[in-house]
Amino acid sequence: MLPFHMRILIMVSLLFSAAMFGFFYAWVCSTMWGLDAGDPRVAITAMQAMNASVRNFAFAPVFFGTQFVIGITAVLLWHQNQTRAAGFFAASAIICFAGAFLLTLMINVPMNEDLAGQTVPNDLDAAREIWLAYSPDWQKWNLIRTVMSGLSFLLAVAGILSLVNKG
């Protein structure tokens, strides 16, 4: 049986990876579709507000910490000679880092910063042009990071299952 601290770390890894996946998934299946269906002036204003508000104490530990928590879990499992589980957790950490964290910093954040610098026009057609230049590309990249964070979560689950199904 794994030591108590390892079981806690595994659960935190799973919780953080699920939170990351759930955050990106919510944008896919509700938020962006809702914004796309409304007035683009409202969509731009709302997206600017959401992007500004996401920099908070509740989101920061998950966004900045998930890949490290999972990575630490992998290293400690390796030291416990749980190499199969460690491999799953290491793969989970790498995918989370590259496919969710780095992708966000390199693509979605710059897109958000560009949108934040836009003055919302009163003219509906001008606002629609801004929104259509932003939303489809942003959603494409968000879908990729959603899939990657979902894969990261599944790899963490596979790590847990490999511990349970030993033998």
C-alpha cells in the first residue's frame, strides 16, 4: 500500500487535472456558443471581463500548478518503484504542460490581450468583424487544449488504475 502522503498527492493530481479539463471544457460547450449567439458588442465586453477576472486566487493554483503536482507525483511514484504508474503520471504532466499550459500562454493569452486592447464599437457590423476575427480561432485553440487536458486527466486515471490493478 502506498504511504498516506502519496495517496493524497495522487488525489490532488487527479483533482487538479479534472479542474483544468473542466475549465476548458466549459468554454467549449457553453460559454463561447452563448457569446457567439448574442450581440457581438456584448460578447466582446463579456470576454474582456472574463479574461480579466480569470487571473484570481481560485484559478491560479490549478492553472500554474497542475503540471507540477502531477510531475511530482510521477517522480515520487518512480522512487516508490511504481514505474508503470509513474510513466502514466509523467505522460500526464508533459501533456498538461505542453498541451494546456504552454498552448494557453503562447496562443490564447496573446489573443485575449489583443481583444482586451480593442475598444468595443457601437456599430454592430464593426463589432461583429472584431468578434469573428477572434472567436473562431480562439475556440479552435481552446478545443485543442481541452482535448489535451482531457487526455492528461485520463492518463492520471490510468496511473491510478495501474496501481489498483497490479498483479
